[in-house]
Amino acid sequence: MHHGAGAGSTDDDWRHLIEAVEEFGQGFTVFDRDLRLVLCNRRFLELLDFPADFSRRGTDFATFMRYNVDRGEYGPGDGAALVAERVAQARRFEPHCFERTRPGGVVIQVRGAPLPSGGFVTIYADVTGQRQAEEALQRRTEYLRSVIDNLPQGISVFDENLRLKFWNANLLDVLGLPEESVYPDVPFDDLIMIPALRGEYGPGDPAAHVRARRELAMQFLPHRFERSRPTGRAHLVEGRPMRLGDSLIGFVTTYTDITDRISIEHEVRRKNDVLQTVFDNIPGGISLFDKDLRLVAYNAEFKRLLDFPDELFEDGGTTMADLFRFNARRGEYGTVDVEEHVKGMLERASLRLPHKFERARPNGLVLEIRGMPLPDGGFVSIYTDVTERKAAEEEINRLARFDSLTGLANRHSLESRLEQSLADSRRHETRLAVLFLDLDRFKSVNDTLGHAVGDELLIEVSRRLQSCVRESDIVARLGGDEFVVVVSDFGDPADVVVILDKIIAQVGAPVVVGPHRLTTSTSIGIGVFPDDGGDRATLMKNADVAMYHAKTAGRGRYRFFDETMNTSVRRRLDFETALRGALDRDEFVLHYQPQMDLGTGAVVGVEALIRWNRPGEGLMLPAAFISMADELDLMDPIGAWVMTRAMRTLAHWQSVTGGPIRLAINVGASQIRPRTLAGLVRAGLAASALAPGLLTLEVAEQAAMADPEAVLAVMAEIRSMGVALAMDDFGTGPTSLRHLKQFPLSYLKLDRSLTADMDGGPGAAALCAAATALAHSLGWTVIAEGVETPIQLDCLRRMACDGAQGYHLSHPLPESAALSFILDRSGLSAAPASR
């Protein structure tokens, strides 16, 4: 994504909004009302071949046009006039859609639309392939016409009224028709009369012959017969009715000269026998199907590899459907609905697409199946037994990824899997520990008892290491007596200590190898992501260094890379203990941040914000303890306390102020569960007697999009109680428009990162305006968070934002101070109406 320097966090905010509205990889630009670039993406620069520095915010529209004129994109003419003409067109700010072929032959489709706030957005799509496909279709049509005209058969197509609609050149030769007698819409009777007058249908009245054939034709029945002409040539006449849906639209007839066929049928049969002999001796199965997917040829190896019985081929009319059905019934494709599965396979086969795939049969045989369409519409398939080859490939692959002695992951596999685990930890913001181990005094075992005993010891140690960790963790052997264990996604550093103690105990237990009772130990060094390194190489190095210190400390020990983690473990345990008892010790308090109606200036609501008054530490903001509370499964009791306390407070304020004040409460991702959240809300409403219509639950955008379907179900449950819903922190998550419009929201809260940048330029304001317009189009009220300056407040008013909160209006206040603030303000009876 490209935009001007200094945009700060607007870059991310803008990207999230674009992803929410446009989920495709086409080029796009946004120009403001002064025709200056607000933003563009890389695809736009690639499609139009513009320099990268053109992506700077504020680049004049005319600059792009002048660049194109200078390189001849618009042809000859006065450059200034060409630029002025296009700038004038752009200033109309009218919707437009056109295509332009660039000098290199690329065809670009340009679609533009004006924006409500001024300027316009334009989407650029490469449609070169589409246009080439259309041209190719035209060429294919002409090619097919040429093919049909060069077919040895004559072809005629009559419509439902028996008028000629299509024929090929060979029809005239086959039937001996004068050229002037064949033209579009010529009646069937007129054409049939010509051979009738020549006596080709035998003696008698020609008109009677014509009527008889017309009556047969009007039945539109499939027909097939042979007819000899006076010239001595014989023709096979085949006709089929044509239908469009349920409607009969005519019939098509082919006239094939079969004079020579009879004389060569015997020779064909002889050659077929020879061909079958060749087929049966080809190393591989072969099956040949005609255009109607009837089996016309196969060899013995085909039957053997697919294990088909002889009776399946006895009547000579075996079809592809018969073979599919036979396989489905004997469970070749697993547990399936036989007819539905056969139907699906036939639909794919009817596409006549080349294919190559492998299929493992229930008997363990692995077949490579290659299919190729034939020019006549048929299909040939070749079946090769690749069972041994696949087994060899799997063994080679296993040896490349696993240690041949222990079966553990080898160094190469470890590096690959560790990189993936680190990527997962970064994405989910979880911890990961790399444990670097080696066996103490292993060399003496090899030296005194031999490598065979040493190998058995390594195998047993490998088994014990695997028993100490989860299946999702990684155990690898680097070589010699060096091992690495990767523990991912652990909730607490103390969890790693438990694993370390278990490993030391397991490895230290005696190992019996033949007559030898061996006792060994292991030294372990630990590197923790992200504390001790953010990449694989650093973590491995630091864990190795820590292992060295463990060895020097006396063997059979473990050491973290430094003392930082040990200190943090103690600090974390103290923090957890204090947090677990905070609710019982009544250490939580609520502050309330007023929300103002931007139309009236009245305080219309407050957002309840929790604080932890930890002894010795003072007031702690939620960011310092909420994630820990979530990990400790404390969010439900804390959430219940917040709801009950806040609702009682608001109910009391209602009696004091006499006016409606809305209460907004944040709910975390872990609280959004069916029935659980609704139960908390019901309990709070019952305890406080607060009207449900005055309560709003705020769900963060990231939490809503983690599992949209599940969140939607919980939202529906809450809305059925009369409680309003708001999407909080909008602009920070990967919301898609499809999911967004499904949520039963009443409010959309713009994240403070969006409002914070409005002082910096029109881009951020345009972003907020676009989000506001989007919310209003969905009938939602918009509240901006983090309003800290008069400029921001004025911008929000101009873009018709409904409400605001932030330090410019009021800091979050303790209960009594918040009530005093509300009493000091006027307009308590008005609230921003939900759109």
C-alpha cells in the first residue's frame, strides 16, 4: 500500500479499511476534490507502469497524465492539450468505465466513481486475458466452421418447422444437390423433391415420396439407416432431434459415405485382433472410451490393476458409469452415496480435461492414472503401478527429514519446523522455548562399551524425551548426543520448568542395554522467545550458551539463557497471586468516561472502565492486567462484577439526574460465549433494575472477527434482550464488509488511532469520514474515541459523526466525579439516536 510520508498509524488504519471494503487484488487510486492523490496501491503502479515516487500523497492528477502523454500513451497531439482534456474530464467527478490498450498490448479496464466527500476512487483491472479469450473464441468458431466444412460427412440441420438452418459443403456432394437449391430456410420438401424426381426413392409419385418422408421427419425421432444412390455410393444416414431444455428445436442429420466401409470391415477386425494383442502386452493398463463414455478398448493389465471381474465386460456395452458404479459399491472410494458419487465423477469426466493423479487402492496398490482426450471426443487412460516407486520416495523423504538412528526430526527438519513455530508464536503473541540438551559423559560410553551400546542409549533417551512433551512440541537430534526440544505456546514460564524437571528425571533413570546398566544425565540450556531472541539462529545460539553454563555448573542441571527469566518467573507468580485475590479484597474500581452528543453537546452516556488499585502500586490500567486475568480464567467473575457495579451506579444516577444516560461496557473475547454472556447481562440487569435499552455492550473488532459466526450467534442472543451492541476499536482489525453488515450493531466506535491523525492532514479525516458514511449506510450511530484536540472535534462534527469521547472532553472519572461532571452539563434528555 502506498501513501504519503508522515501518515503514521494511518497507513495501517487505511489498509484495514480498504481490506474491509475491497477484497481483491486490482489496482486502485483515491484522488481528493483538488485532484491530488490520497493513496494508491502497488498494483496500480504495476498495471500503469508509473514510477514508485508517484505514490506520494498529494501527487497531482495532471502529473500522471503528463507522464503518460510524454511516453506516447495517448498518441500524437499537443501534450498540454491532451493533459488539459483529461484533467477537465476528471474534474467532472462523474462515474466512468472504459478500456484502454497500452502500447505493450495490455488492456486495462478503468472504473471510477465520485466520493461523497469529494474526489473519486478508481479501480484498474487487467482484462487482457479476457479480451484475448474473446478473440480466441472467435478464431475457434471460425476454425470449427472450417473443420465442419472439411468433414467427410454431409451435415444438415433443420428447425422445428423443417426449414434448413445449417449445412456443410459436403452435403451438396453427398446428395448430389445443385448449389442454387440449397440456401437458408429452404423447405425440407423442396430439397427432398430433387432426389425424388431423380427416382432415388424408387418408382411412384415423387410428391407421395416427399409427403411420406415429411411425415416421418415431423415425428422428430432418432433414425439411422443406409441408403444407396444411383451413383453406386452408399451412405449411412443418422438423424437426432435437437432440444433446448424441454423444447424441441429441430434435428441434425449426418450423411456418411460408407461405400468402402463394408469392404474393409474384415480387415479392420483383423487389425483389431492384432491391436488387442499389442494392448495386452503393454506394461500398464489402458482403457479407451468413445465420446459417449462407452468402453471401446482395454487390455488385460487394466482389468488386473483395477481388479475388475470378467462378467463386467461380457455384454460388450460397458460404460464408464458401470465401472464407477462397480468401484463405488465395493468401497473403492470410501463410504459414499453410490449414485451421487457416480454422477459427480461422470460430470468431471464429461469435461474431457487432461489429468494426472495418483490413487491408492484398498489393497495397498498405488496407481498413477493419466487421462488424455481424443480428437473424436473419446478418452484414453493409462494406469501405471507406482507402488514401489511411492514407497521409495516416502523412504527418501523420511530420511531427508528424520534422524536415521532415533527416528526424531533431524537438523534440517528442526530448522524448518522451528521457523514455522516462531511464525505461529509471533502471530498469536505466545511464548516458545528452545531446550538445547546433550548427554553428560556420553563419550565415555562410546569409548568403553562401543558405538552399538551408545546407539541403544541414544534411542532410549530419544523415546524418553518424547514422553516428556506434548505431541505438538518438537524433539530433534542434531547429531552425536545433542538434542533439541521446542516447547510452544506455553501459558507460564513455570510450565517449562515442570518439563525440564521431568526430562532430567527421565534421562537420569538407569538404562539397561544388554548386560550393561547405564546411568547418564543431561545438561539443558533454555532460550525463550521473545525474551532471549526473535529468530531461530539467536534462540539456538543462546540456548547452546546456556547449556554450556549448565554443564559447568555441575551437569544434570538446566540453565536459562540468563537470570532475567528466573526473575520474571518470580515476578509473574507474585503478580498472579495478587490478581487472583484482587476481587475478594475489593481492589477493583470503576472509572467512567463521558460520551458527548456532537449535535447537542449534551452528555448522553458513559463508558465504564476498570482499574486495579493494587496495594503498593497504585491504580493500574487494564492493559497491565487484563491479558493475565484472561489467562487465569478470571474474566467471567471480573466481568460479572463490572456489569453489576456499573449497572447499579447508572441506575442510581438515573434517579439523581432524572434523564436517560447510556452505559457502555466492554466485553472481552473470552466472555463472548453462548448463554454465558447473556447470563451475566441478565444477572446485572436484575440486580440493578436498569432498563436494558440503556445498556450497550462493546465488542472489539479483533474479537468479533476471530470467529464471526460464533460472535454473531451471541450478539443475536444479547439483542433479543433489548441490549444494544457496539463494535469497539473499529479500524484496527481485519473486518470484511460481508461480516460487518451481518452484525446486529447499533453503534460503531472509531478507534483512537483513527481520530488521532486527523490533525495531520486530509487523509486521516477522509478515512474517518468513509467509516462514518459506511456506518450510517448500515443504520448505525458513530462514536469517535480518543478525541484530544478542538481540531479533531471540529472535524468530527463536519463529517456528521454522532458522538465522541476523549481527554479533550473528559478523562475517565471516579464515580462521584463523573456524576458531578454530568450534573454540570446540560441536555441530559437527548441521546444520539440509533440510525
